[in-house]
Amino acid sequence: MTRQYDYGLEEAERIGAAIGEVLAAGDVVLLSGDLGAGKTTLARAMLKQRGLAGEAPSPTFAIVQPYAPPEVDLPIAHVDLYRIEAEDELIELGLDDYLYDGALLIEWPERLGGEGWPDALTLRISGQGDARVLTAEVSAAWEARWPLR
């Protein structure tokens, strides 16, 4: 199911928090959009909702920034694939390993190539400034708990 939401920057934290609230072990959230679209803002709001104090650094250079209890109440890996150039680099990241007891928040999922997770929640952000559009591809695994109505 595809859903669209118009929102401004002040609403981004509320949207991210609502999604973060229902995030569960095994979940994958794919965040797409141009540079500066607000992918990291949504991911940070999800992490904050799960208990992270302070601001989460962007994982652009680390590629994978893991968070674990007691820092958060659910293990979460925040992943930024912007610097990934070839699909074989993804194998080294071991992203599936995070899903045994935690969740993945993945920025720049286009770099995954043909790989992916069919039950992932895909969030695409377009627009800029206070005129953004969030397009959510809500998979069957997310339908019953989708928090934005």
C-alpha cells in the first residue's frame, strides 16, 4: 500500500517518532531521497523515540552506526550506503546479522542493487524546506501497525 504525506520540517520529528515507536526486531526501514532531503532527520527521530539521548551522528563515514541497550531499548543499526560503490561491498557489512534481535534504518537503499528485504518499509522523501512529501510503501508486515493515519 502506498501512502503520501505532505509535511514540514517541524513535523519530521513527530513522523520519525511515530515510526520509531512501532519499530520491532527484524524490521528494515529504507530511507530514500536527495542529499539534504531529511533521511537522517527521520532516522534520528526514530532513534530518539527508542531512547537515544543526544544527537545520533550521521553514519556517512562509518557506513554502519550500531546502537544497543541500554543506549536504546531495541538494537538498531543506522546505515548510510552513500559511499558504497559495488554490491560486493555490502556482503562485508553483514546487515542481515542485525535483524536477529534488532532493526535496520538504511539511507541510500538504491545502493543495495537487486538485494533487499521484501517486508521492508520504504520511505521516499521529496521536496525541500517546509514543503516535503513523504511517500511510504507500506508492506504487508507493516500494515497493521502503520502509525500514520
